[in-house]
Amino acid sequence: MVRGREWTGFEAAALQEAMRRSVRDFAVLLGIETTTVINWRTGLGAVKPRSNTQAILDTTLDQRATVDDRARFEQILVEGEASWRERHQALRRKEATKHQLTSYDPPRNPTSPFVGTTVPTTVEDSHPAIPGGDYPTEITDMNRRELLRLLSIATTALVTPVVVDWDRVQFTVASGHVDAGVLDQYASLNRLLWKNYGEAETKAAIFSAAREHLTVLVDGLRSSHSAKLGRRQLELIADALQLTGEILLDGNHLTEAAHCYALSGTFAANARAHDLWACALTRHAYIGIFDNRFDDALPLVEEAAEVARRGDSLLPTRYWIESVRAQVQAGRGEADECQRAFDAARGVLELGETPSLGWLRFSGARIDEEQASCLIQLGQPEPAERILTPLLERPLSTRRRASVLIDLAAAGALRGDPVQTVSYGSASVDIARRTRSGYLWRRLEQLRPRLGELQADRHVAHLEREITRLATSSTH
């Protein structure tokens, strides 16, 4: 182990380059501010890290760097500071003359699935998934604190034809310079992450990338000096906060999700983005729905409806709010109010084509099954089944299919049919276990009290135990 090395900014920058880490990634690895790494790269030999940072650099070189990393590190030191400076000045001159990105060559991180490859920034829609992504499949305490490097965000481009200028994004991260063009790139990243979230079977796989992107947005806000750009940055942050909240909600981290939604509403309000603000309030209301605290959710829905009146009448915001209001009223046992809210929500079907927004995806396609779920809540299984059963013949997302199965199991329990209850209930438990979805776990928790009258059936008793076992694993 290298002990007693007098680290300078040059040696620290050499270690960053040897480990093939971006500025932000290296800062996260060391647990320091991004600006500190930038200062090292700027001051080089004239800068001396603090004593505690010297120790962190020692540990990083000895325990986190690979054999190849250390060999590259020593080679850079042998070449010397003057050679390093000349090489990077040449690179900056080359980048200054580049006007359009045609491909992205990621940093050569040995742990990356893209080592030795060139990843295009545009692909065909036929790509089914992100190849090789080493994503976590649950939101642990560790990966809630850690931030994934920008390369993880870059991989989302493999499932969409949207073009992102990665050179510009990386320059912004390093320099802190933000302009309208950079914000366009960030908006594209927001849309990519929402798309990836919608297609991911396990939502937690998107968490680290969303957190890293959110951090970049917040860092950019600190360096903004334009009121117009600042409002747009606030809007982008509000958008990213809602995505992060959705992932946390699916992972059953309700407290953190609520905090994200509350902050999103604050940012959106300051940006005067009324539809985005209303959506933050609506998502916050879902936490009350999941916890069966319908009286707590209702004021949030009503406030969201009031904010949406000041929004864009061409967006489906107000109709989504009414569909959520219907679910709240069903939970409160207010059948007439529930029906009135659904009648209002169906107005979305008369709305023309709307812009594609990640944070607002309500098109009315799910109104029928949402109403069926409310009918279950109100103790009316027969009309609910007439809506739900045909849906199983359609191509549904994994989580949506599981929700339909849970409602059909609940309908079976209400009618005293143990065979239907166990058949659909067991299938939904299997999906919840595979996807590790906290959303599905809470839906199953709502099913469990309905099993009481069928407990004499051993298969129903087994289903109840499986739900209990799933609940135990979901809270650890």
C-alpha cells in the first residue's frame, strides 16, 4: 500500500484518469465535491489536497484501483505534469472545434459493460432493453445514498431514437456552464428516464440513474444566472423529482417518495409550471391511497384540481386528477361521488392529441380498469369482473397485469370463490416477487383482509401465508 505519498492535484488527476472515471464519478467515489476534483485538474502540482483527503486517495489507490489502473497511474506520473497538461490542452482545442456528436465513446471504466465499444447515440426502436446494465434490482440503503455515474444515464439512449449530445452534457458537468442548449439536453434525458422507467419490469433498476441526473440538475441550478433559464431548471428538477418519487414509491419507500413529491411541488410552483405542480400533488395523494388514508388524500386531490385550473387546458392533467379523486372517494365509500369523478375523467377521451410528457401519461386507456378496482373497493365484484376479465387477453405491462389479477382475486373473495381467489392471487404474488414491486405488495396487502372468510380452504390459507412472507421480505 502506498503510504506517506504527498498527493498533489496532478497526482489526484492522474489517478482519476488512470481509473477512467469522469469528474463526477471520481468525486462520488472519494465522497468529495465535484469542484474539488476540478480544482485538482486545474491547479495540478500547485494544489495539495487536505490531510484527510490524502488518506482517502491512499485508500482508493490501494483498495479500489485495479492492477491495470495502478500501472496506468504510474505511467502518467512518469510522463510528468507537463505532458499531461499539453495532452489535455490539445483535447480541449479539439473539443472546441467539434460541432456535432456522431457517436459517444464512454470512459474506459473496467467495470463498464461497454469496455472497448462505441455506443451510438441513436438506435432503432427494435432494441428491447438496455444491454449489459449492471443495475441494482432493489433500493437498498447503500444505493439510495450513492449516485450512478453519467454513463448509466447514457445507456438509456439504447432504447430510444432521441439524440443526446453527450459531449456537451459531460462538459457541463465538469465546467458548471449551463445554457439553453444544455437544458434541451437535460429535458431529453428526463424523457429518456421516464421512458426507461415505463418499460422496466423492476423499477428500482432506474433509481441510481435518476438520482445521478437529479444531482446534475441541482448542481446546474447553483451556477444559473438567468431568471428565464432558472425557471426552466426548476421545472426540470420538479420533473426529475417526480420520477425519483415514483421509483421510491414502487420500492415501498413512502417517506422518501412523499419528500420528493413535496419538493417537486415547490420547484414547480416557483417555476409557475401549474400542470407539473398539480401532478406532484396528485402523486402525493397516492401515498394516502396506498396507506388507506383516504381522508388525508382528498385535500391533496382537491388542491391539485385547483392548481390545474391555471394550467394548460390542452393537457389531460385535470382528467387524471378526477380519476384519482374517484379512487379516493371509493376508498371513503362514496359510490355516487366516485361515479361522478369517473364521468368527469372520461372527458380525456374527447381530448385531441397531446404532447408526449414523461410526467403526464394519462390518456384514458386505464379508466375502465381503474373503475373496476373502485367497484371492488365498493364491494361490487360482478360489474368489476365484466370489465377485468377481457383485459387478460390484451398485451399489458407486467405491473398492470398483476393489478388486474389482484382485483380478480379480490372479486373471487367477495363472491366466496376460493378457486378464483387462489388462481389469480397466486399469479399476482409470483409477479410481485419477481419484480420486487412495493406497489404490488401494497395491493396484495389490501387483498389479504378479504381472504378471512375463506381461510378454511387450505389453498387460500397458503395464499395468505405467501402474501405475509412477501410483506416481510418487502420491509427488509
